[in-house]
Amino acid sequence: MSWLVALPALDGRDYVYRVHAPRDALPADLFWAAFHCHDDGPHPRASDRFDSARIWRTGK
């Protein structure tokens, strides 16, 4: 199962990450997986506020 997690960054853009996790994954776990992916990349700092992220499931 795949999830998409959009994280707003300091440059005003939203960076979207695909996270592979089970259907019953906790939103906080999905958020931190995407945040750590972003943090390891070359992009400007993303918001670490859970409330600012958008999380949704892909597919059926």
C-alpha cells in the first residue's frame, strides 16, 4: 500500500513523498517517514509540524 505525504517547506512549496506502509499505518509514522526522507535530501527545510502535513492513500 502506498501513501502520499505533502510537507510544506520554507521556500513556499509542498514536497510530496510516497511512503510504502500497510493500510492501518499510523499517520504520525507516515509523517515521520516522509519528513526524514525530506531532511536527507537537498531541499529547503520542511515544517516539522504534523498538522501542516497532508496525508492520503493512493490507489484502492
